[in-house]
Amino acid sequence: VSIVYYEMNCMGGAEYGTLEGITIDCKTGEEVTAAEILGITNDAELRCEISDKMGVEGILTWDELDYYITDKAVVFFGKPYWMQGNYEDVAVYR
């Protein structure tokens, strides 16, 4: 099961928000990574592919990138406020 939520942070006048996601394996109750779901052993290669498809310069870190699952795909999105609305989500079909 995947959950995506918006987290708002107030910093003494400045406010910013991030999208956050969490995916739990219902059988084990443990959080699972996108690489585990997709059966990929090199998550740097996965982050590079997603960053390229989003059109981001450089390679996104997991602090900047998150995901949720659907019945057919793992959908990646940018977490920080500067990415939201500026970059398209990327679906990797499983």
C-alpha cells in the first residue's frame, strides 16, 4: 500500500512544503524501496534514469525523489517545493 502526503514546514515566516511518500508491504508490515519493487539492485542507475526522464540536471537523491505504486507501475515524483509543478511524474511499469 502506498500513501502520498503533503508536509508543510513553517520557518519563522518562510513556509515551504514537500510531498512525501511511503510504501508498506502488507504481508510483512515493512517499508519497501522502489528498487525492491522493481527488482533492481543498483538504485543509483534507477535514480539516474528517473532524473533523466524528468529533465532534471544531475542525478536526484532519495531526499529529492519519492514514489508510490499503482497496480501497473511505480510512479516517481519530486519531493521538494521547487520541483512540484515544474517536473512531470515518471511511471516505470512493472
